[in-house]
Amino acid sequence: MKKNIVKIGLLSALFFTGVYNQSIASSYNHTSSVQEGLKTEKFKVYGNCGMCKKRIEKAALSVNGVKSADWNVESKMITVQYDDQIFSKQGKSMDNVYMKISKSGHDTQYYKSKDEAYNALPGCCQYDRSENSQQNDSHNHNH
């Protein structure tokens, strides 16, 4: 009798483990299908430190449709993942992200921040602007 109870217990445990694993697998597949509509773009953003990182990423994430933003302090490159369908529905483009970051005081490879926004940055965040001024100006004239 005890052996039968143990067998039933083991079979029940195996059954529920299988159901649980199947449930996790189906939710994982659902998540990955949502991710399929996302696009990724990398571009240069000037800054110096961890405070810059927080500010730059926060600015990018404030644009509706941006799902993730990761700025690398050393390479000065940001990786932005966004939902292109949301951008299309709202008439937005990556220009909205570039401009939002530049309004936070950080030059991008496409837009130069206004002097007032740059000057409002903490001293440790004020990067050397001479290295990127020509690159920004050439992009702005192509619009």
C-alpha cells in the first residue's frame, strides 16, 4: 500500500512538473514573438560618466515606443531598441530620440545640444565639444 502511495506521489509530481514547464515554455514563446516587432539602432552620444549614462538613457526612454536604451560610457555609443509600429502610428522616427537626447544637454552624432542645455550639465558631465561640432553641423544641413 505504501509503495502505491509513493508511486502515485511520484507520478503526480512528474505530471505537475511537466505542466509547469510547458506553461513556462509557452509564456517564453509569447514574449519572444512580441520582441520580433522591435528594431535596434546604435549611434554616438557624447558624455563622460555614470550620471551622463542615466540622463542619456532616461531621455531616450521618454520617447513613446522606445523599449530599451543602453549607453556605453567608454565607446560613447547608445543602443536603442524601439517598436517601429508605435513610431509609425504616431508619426515618429529616430529623429525624435536624437532630439530628446540633445535637449538633455548631450550632443549626438546627428544633433548638437543647445548651449543652454549643455551649460546646465554638472561639471563632470561637460565633455569636450570641439571633437564633435563639425560632425553635428554637417548632419543638420542635410535636412
